[in-house]
Amino acid sequence: MAALKTSHKLSFTKFFQQLDPLSKFVFICLGLFSTGLLAFTLWRVAGRFTAPEIILAAGDKEGESYIISQAIEKVVESKSNIKITVRETGGTSQSLELLKTGQVQMAAAQADVASEEMDVSTRKTKPSKSEGANAGLRTVAVLYQDLFQLVVRNPKIKQFTQLQGKTVALPAKGGQYKSFQKITQHYGLTDIKIIEEGQQDYNDTTAEEDFKSRRADALFRVRAVGNKGISTLVQNYSGRLVAIPQAEAMKIKHPAFESTKIPQGAYRGSPAVPDEDLPTIAVSRLLVAGDTVEKSVVREITRIIFENRQAIADAVSPDHPEVKPLIANIKDPRESASVGLPPLHPGALAFYDRNQPSFVQENADYLALILTVLLLTLSWIRQIKSWMESHRKNEADEYIQSAINLMKANSGNLENNQKQLDEIFKKAADALIDEKISQESFRTFNEAYKTSREAIERERAFNQEQIEHKQRELSASYIKAIVELLRNNNGSKDILQEKVDTILKEVAEKLVSEEISQESFRTFIEAYKTTKDAIERY
């Protein structure tokens, strides 16, 4: 088994090494693409079976953003494997701080406060004061509009500027407090007391109790029209709404501000509260996420919110019917009049642009042109490569044909044929080095070279054998001649000796002219000596 594995490994290595450079490049690209596709598929499958967990900071429990966040939690968990945990906070400021430090992944936030968290020049999140901050701020959706609402009891307070020297019930933290500070700075108000009682858990409910017990002259809220807490104060505790004008002027410093009006009779029809349309400021309530939250998770949450608004409205607690209509206001941040918002999260952007033509669709003509040029270029490359291969094959065929011709040539001058064959081999080797012929063509030529060389060697051996055969026959004829002299001994000793010496002289001349070999000559000498000795005995 081990030997078989080794064989497969070696065969693949040999196969890869035999590929030309272009084929190797294509082979490697296909391998990398296949590996990447497999890794992507495994990642997507793993993502399907891994439930993402999101903590959503939503502000005060009595606020609309918290109530809507709970409804979103129910619908998202019922429509996907994403688990959302809604967390109560002290307001937008705390929610954003938790998001930047990674303690939560999403948050509901006032647009004016969220925009202040952005570096206007770079559109990047400002550094957090907490150590370990690493999450940037990205917008997912506009949930609804919050309105700046000032509730007073004293009928003499008819303008915001008349709060000078008065007491306002407002938690001295969070987004509402920051928004209130922006207004007082615009009007130049410095003598306003904020009731907080030094309590860590001072919230909207506590502030409402201070207004009800007359410990506060006014109450400030950044809430949607129809807020349940404000409605209670207006209907049961003689609360009145005061206009907050000059929104367009404040928008110069605070781009997220929008000019709007609280409709006449929004909190009571008769007598109407307010008794006329009141100018005020609106800011978008945003759903934001950290830039570390996966794109696919945010896209799925965004999709579920926009495709299931009715289900979200139905999931709103029956105790807060005034919140249900706000669900219809959920929209793409790019449709909002607010400016200076944090940039869109890539996941939300992917959902909003789902119907937009893709890059391929938008640039189909250019891509088709590029593809055509690429195909033509590849076609030309293949054609040039084919031509070069054909040229290299033709040159190799010439060397092969030359070797074959030498093999078939007249065997009269084998040494010359051998010399020509070696010269052809040298030329073929040089052509291989210069890449004028391929390795495969050279191997084919080498087979023809070896065949031709072997044919020349066989011809040389055959010729040599023929020569030796003639030499042996000639030597045998001389030996036979001197043997015949002994048999037909009709003359004197001297005559016989003279005849034998004559034959010896002829044999010696044949040796010099290489008509007989030295071995044949030695054989003849043995016969000559024997004959001479026999003559001496006569």
C-alpha cells in the first residue's frame, strides 16, 4: 500500500513537471480557486450552525427605543438563529460607550449624540476614554423621530428662555441631557438647576415623580410624539408644552437637528394640548452597530426588520399602544433629512442595495470587451505557442531525418557516416539548450540517433567480419600451397626451399598490404616452419 501511494505521488510529480509553463499556471490557479471555494463553503456552512449573539443597548425601559428593541428581539429570534439580548442603559451616551468598548454589539441612539461620536473630518469614531476601545460606530437604520419636548406647569413660562432660574427634572447623563445642554448654550442660559438628587439610578420615572410633586418647574424629554409619560403629565398634572424655536439656526452647529412641529392636539383634543402647532427640534433615533459585528449578521437583522414591520408592531407590548405607529417610520438612513450621521454598516448597505445592479451588471459592456480582448489574447498566445511548437518540431524532424538518412546511406565510408551522425547530435543538443526544440522532440531524436549509431556499428562489425573471413581464406590458400609442395615432392631440396620462400615472400607482402591479418600470418608461419623442417629432413 505504501509503495502504491509513493507511485501515485511520483506519477503526479512527473505529470506536473512535464506541463508547459502556461499549463502549470492554469493548473495552479484552478487549484487555488478550488481550495478557496471549499474554504468559503465550509465557512458558510459553519456560520449556519453557529448562532450569533447580539447585545442591544436600548436606553431607559420606559423609552420607545427600549420597547421597540424588545419587539425587534422577538421577531429576529423567531425568524433566524440570531440571539438578541436587550439591555437597559442610562441613555445614548452610556449605550455608545458600551458599544465602543465591545460590551454590547448594537445600540439605539439619538442621531445628534451619535454624530458627535464621529470625527467629522475623517468620518471615524472618536477614541473612547475607556481602555481597550476598539469598535467603530456604524448606522444600521433610522427607527423613528425623537422630538425635543419641554413640559411646564407654570402658565407664566411660555418660552424656553424663561427657564432661567428655574428647576428642570432631567437625569444629568445620557443623550437627553446633552441635547438639553445644546439648547441652553444656544439661548445663553446659565442659571438652570437640574434635579438629580445625586442618585445613581435617577431616570425618567424619577424625573416624572419630581414634576408631579412640584419639586421641578419643568421636565425635558427627547421622545416621540405621544410618549406615555408626557401624556400622563399633560392629562393628569396640568402639564403644558412649550415651543423650542430656532431649530434651523441650531442646525448650523448640530447638523443632526431637524426643524419640526408638535401637532396641535397631539396629547389632548379638548382643550387642545398643545393649543397650536409648536415648533421644536427633531432628531432621528438610530439603530447602530459596531464595525466589528459581522456583515452577514447585520444584513440579516436589517432584512428581518424591513420585511417584518407588521410583525414587529404586533410584538410591541399592549401596555404601549402609542409605540406601535412608530414602526412605520423605520427607514433607510439615506432617506433621512439628518446629516452628519455615522456611515452605514456594510451589512445594512448590502441589504439596502440588494436591488441595485451589481458591478458585473453595471459594467457588462466593459467586462465583455475585456473578456473578448482576454480571449483574443489567449487565442493569439495559443496560436503563437502552436506555431513555435510546430517550428521546433520541424527542426527536430530535420535532425531525425538526417540521422535516418545516414542509417540508410552507403556503407562504403562508415567512419564518415559516424562523424556526420555525431555532428548532428551536437547540433540537436545545442538546439535543445537554446530551446529551439522541445525536450520531447529531443528524446525522439535521441532514439533515432541511437538506432542509426547501432546500425552503423552493425555494418562496421559485418564488414570487419567479411574482411577477416577473406584474410583467413587467403592465408588458408597459402598454407594449402606449401602443403601441396610436400605432397608432390618431385624436385630437389633446394628447389622446394626456393618455392616455399617465394610463398613466404608473397604472404609477407599480403601482410604489409593488410590483405591478411597478423593472426593469419602467424598461422601461416607455423605451417611454413613445419614445411621447412620437413624439407631439411630430406
